[in-house]
Amino acid sequence: MDYGASPYDEPYARPRGRINYFAWTVAILLLSGFALAAWLGSFYIFDQPERPDSYRILQRLHKIDPPKRFELTAAPAGEFLSAKQLYDRYVGMGSAELAKTNAELLRNYIRNYQQVRGLVPYVVGRYTIVAARELEPADVFTSGMVALTNAVDSGELLMEHPYPASPEILPLMKQTLNVGLEIKLERTHDLSAVIHAERLADGRILITAVPLLYGSYTVTRGLGTFRLEPPLSLNLAGGWPLFKEQARVKAEERYADYQRKTGAPQGPITVGQTASPPPADNQLVRVEQARPVEVPTATPIPARTGKLAKATPSRKGKLAKKEKLESPVPATTPAQPVIAQKSGAPTSTPFAVASAPTPKPPVPTPAQTVAPAPSVPIAQASPAATATPVPVLPAQPVSAVTPGVALASNAGGGSWKTFSPGKMPLGRLIGTGDLRDVVEHGLAGQRIYLKGQFVVNFSDANRAVLRPRTKLTDKVLHLGGGSSTRIIVEYPAGYSPPQQGAVVSRDEMRPYEITEVRKQEDGQLNVFVREIMQ
């Protein structure tokens, strides 16, 4: 018996081969390297979509969305910079810092501003078109037009303003975007975000700003209106800027010849020059589609009086029968005090008389008390009806103008769009106690409304200065901060500001729209608002 043999050995089995540990080590290392390369490559592609190859791969994988249209009240938070502020920001950056900033600006635009660190830079100010051309498939934006502009108040800043649009409206855009036309960008109507900045050889800064609203544009002295559309895709291989060096130099030479021929001032404003030229006669502005003003007709008034007439006999029994028998006599007597009270309020007298279907019966002597009896319910229902249709008559001249002028007037300049109570665009509603938060964080590109009770301290032709109305307890305990808050209200053309000493109440149905909040060194808050209610 062989004691050296194991009972588990099989003498007739095939001998086992040796394991090649070196080959397995190489294979595992290759697989680990491939996994690491895939991991790093995914970070490279997803974290840097501004690169042309990364953007192309993400498009094929359907992992990136095209640029979307933003609403004015849902735009990303940003800061509004003038031409001088934009120049001061980008002129001090080195080449590496400027390239990093451009990559971040374009990355935020491609991602539709979903992962933004900091505030988005928006452009405001006046710019003059130096040249305009049609966008080609080789450009970053493949359809529409692009305008090369020069800042009116700063000669050291140029701006490219692309207008992505469908090919059908290109003829109208070519007629509108002419050389010498002034583009006006306002913080309350425009959101043109900077996506690229470049330093030129002569020290100037050239920026590229894209309108995130993709709205409708028109000129103040014209009838044509064109609407922009977000691009379906971007051709990042086209490179920046949209106006290359040679095209830009030729465009500026042609613009200099145009200035000499038309007698316009030679060149933009220099650094030492402080006075800015007056506003141009014709400007390109963004507009919103004007909504027709709802003028109340005379048909719903009898329906309201019928409802009120049916609601009055709520009592039953002998008292109700007695009131029915005596109703003609007392119906005429309170009608005169009601009209007398309305005559004391200058804002509601013409509208109360105009809203009555039979305005002549109340004028004769009181001897005719039986004949004007049907007009008594109208006089009683007029206080409920004056809340909405009172400001309708001043707003009618705005909608009665020609279509082109009406669209242009919605962009500001003393006349803007008004809304019916409760029909204004969505926004944030705050009281006077929340104004400190607005000072700290700013408007952030959103629409903010103000409500509360105010006392008129001063009244002018189209402006009034209000103070928040505070209670006695708030004055004693120093609550609310109403004494250090001043509201400056601007009214559109045709509106009459309230008289000095009057009390104004505004709620969620009829608020003011805040345009700017300033804080002085002594803590005084100056809140600039405007009337947007009809």
C-alpha cells in the first residue's frame, strides 16, 4: 500500500495546466484602463459641452437639449451691465482667464442656464448698428441675421447681437436691420445674455450677446414686426466671433464712409467725453403683442341691476309687503345723495354718469320723481362697477393708434401696456416689509409687484410720491419701516394721479409694478414703481 498517494488523486486523469497569471494581470489592467478612460471621457464630454466634438457627441446621444425660449418672469438671475461696466470687466482679464470665462459663459447658454454659478451678465444700453448680415450654415447660429453694433456711450465696446429666426422672415429682417439704426436694450423688457467676449488688437472689447426671450422686434417709426425663434442646434465649429477680423474691419470702414456721407458724428464717444447724444428718432425695440382693451358694454349693466333687484327682497311676511308698497317713494330720495357723493369725487363722476343708460332723467327737477324710478338700481349698482371700468377711458387712446405705433409704445417711454385687474403677468407679490430683501438681492430679472396702503405726499402731472400708511402701534413700536420708505409712482399718458393727502390701497388684484429699488446712505428706500392697471 502506497501511503504517499492522496485518496483524492485520480491516477488516470489528464494533468492540470499551469495558470498564466501574467496574462490575466495584463487583461485586468487593460480593462481597468478602458474603464478609467471611459469614465474620464464621460467627464470630459458632459462637463465641457462647449467644445465642438463634445457637443456633437452629446447631440448624437440625445443628451443635450436645444436652446429654449425664456419668459421674462422665469429668466435666470443676473446682473444688468452697461457698456462701460462690460468693458471694465473683460479688459482686465488675461488670455487664460478670458478663455475660461468664455467657456463658462457658453457652457451656461448650452445648458439653458440650469447649472449657473453666480449671476448671468445681461446687456443694457444704446447701441448703433455698424453692419448686419445674414447668418450662414458655417456660423454658430445657422439661420437668421447678426448685427455688429457700437455702444453709443462708450467707444471701446462692440457688440454682436444675433437674431436667430426662420428663413421665411429674412426679407423683413433685412429691411429692418439697417446701418445706423439704434438698438435700445432695457432691463425691464430685454434679456440679452453675454456668451462670448474677445479682446481686439487695438484694445477694444467685442462681446456677443444673445436675446434669451426670442421675442418680437419692431422699430419705433415703422410697421414691420419680426419674431425670433430659438435655434434647433448650434454649429460650434464655426467659432467666435461671428464677425471675423477681415469682415469686421471692412464693416467699420463702410460705416465710416456712411457717417461722412450722412453728416453723422464721426466715431463713437471717447473715454473723456461724458455727454451722450440724444435718443435717435428710430430705434429697434422688443415688443409684446398688444392685447385689445376690454371696453364694458351697456348690456351687462341691466343684468347686474336685475341681480341686485332680485337680491333686495330678502325679507318675508308683512314687512316685505310693506316695503314693496312703499318702494317707489324712497327709491328716488336716496338717489340724489348718491349722485351728490359721487360728484365730490372727481375721478368717478364722469364714469358714473356715462355708465348709466339713461343719463338725462336725473338732471331735471325733483318733481319728476316717478319717471326716473327705473334708473335707481343703476345708481345703486354703480359703486360696484366703478372698480374696474373707471380707468378704461384713459387707456383707449393707446389702443386706437396704428398697429405699428401701438406695438412700439408697449416698450416704454411714457406709455406702456396696462392690464385688467388680476390679468397681469405672473410675478412675485410683496409688501412694504419685504422691500429690504429686494434691496439686498435685487430684482434678479423677475417681475415683482407691490401691495399695501399708501398716503399721497406729492402729486404731479404724471407722477406721485407715496408713503406707506402706518398704524399708531407701528409708529410707537417702530415697526414696518414706513417712515423711511418712499414710493415714486409713474403713470402712463392719459392717467390722472391721485390728489395730495389721498389714501391709495393696492392688493393682489391691482398692484404696482416695481422697476427699481435704491437705498440711500441714511437708510432711505426709494422704490420706483409704475401704474399697470387699467
